[in-house]
Amino acid sequence: MTRFTSHMDRALAEARAAARRGEVPVGAVIVAPDGRVVAQAGNRTRELADPTAHAEILALRAACAAMGSERLPGHALYVTLEPCPMCAAAIGQARIARLYYGAADPKSGGVAQGPRVFAHPQSHHVPEVYDGIAAAEAAALLREFFASRRDA
């Protein structure tokens, strides 16, 4: 029997690193079926001047390159914030088996909020979804980040 190990601490570390770079603090980690971390990333939209450089997209790109495939069956994705619709669609296209996320995103989320990408009949793949993993810490990082921007 395989014991469950959360990798949200590593995703939170990526989120904190993103905040230090002036990016919205979101971090993502992709774990292979054998438990190996194959990719991790934090947001880099400003640094790369790329609106698609969300943590999930960067981690998916790195994991696909590492695995030599555009699909990641059996893999798990840990992300500190509910994926937006763009990222949710990419998660489905990559055939991620399990999605674990921290804070809900009522404004821009695409999994449990908004368009609910995986509930759409045109969704080709629906991962198992587990929400609320380290949600309080992930939400606090986001609140502190945006509060510091308002106070500046």
C-alpha cells in the first residue's frame, strides 16, 4: 500500500519565491506515479512578459519535457491556488490524474468556481480533484502579497 505524501509544502515554497520576485504568489509541483517530483514552478508572468507563464503551465511544460511526452498519466499536480480556466484546460490536456489545490479562487478559478472546466461536457479528461490542501497558508500568502501592493 502506498502512503499519501503531500507536496504542498514545496508548492508553497515556490509561491513564496514567486512573491519575492514580485509575481503573484502561486506555486505548483508535479509528482510522478512513483512519488518523484518531476517539476516545480512559481508564477513568472511578469518576469517572462508572458500571460501564460502561470505556475501550473510552467510546471506542466517542464514535466512533459522531463518525461518526453505531452501527457502525464498517473501524475499528480499540487498547486497553491485553484487553477484558472486556462490552467484547468491544460491540466486536462496533460491527463493529470490528481489535482490537489490550496486556496479557492472565487474571482478567477476554473475548477470549482466560474466555468468549472472539468464539469463541461467537452472536457476530454477529468482528474480527481482535492481542494483545501494548506488553504489557509496559501490564502494568507495571497492576501499579504496584495495588501503590500495596496499599501505601497
